[in-house]
Amino acid sequence: MNALFNLQSKLGRAALATAAMAGLWAFAGAPSAKAADYYDCQRRVMRADQKLHEAVEHHGWYSRQADHWRHELQEARERCWHDRHRY
């Protein structure tokens, strides 16, 4: 009888420890996901900015290509702003 109670106690502790570790792992991943989203967003802005500079160098400020990348840069900036400032 005492051995059965001891086994149940150990299994209960193991289950509790497993649940606690699962909770820690679940919450530990959330901040890194937000950070990854932020850096992905910033990378899109930097890429659009670089492409705009390249288009201006190769085709001029008022070119169709520069207009396209100005539009892309504006969209990337708006997306970052909306993602970070949700209501």
C-alpha cells in the first residue's frame, strides 16, 4: 500500500514538473517571435530603401522605377507602423 502511494506521488510530481516546463517553453518563445517580426519588418524597409536608391542612381529621381520603390518603401513603413501600434 505504501509503495503504491509512493509511486503515485512520484508520478504526480513528474506530471506537475512536465506541465510547468511546458508552460515555460510556451511563454519563452513569444518574445522572440515578436522580435523576429520587428526585425523582418525593418529588413523589408531597408530593402525597399536600398532598391529606391539603386533605382534613382540608375534611372533618375522621376523615373517609373523610382516611383515604384518609393511606393514600396511607403507601404513597408506603414506596415511596420501598423504592426507595432495595433489598437
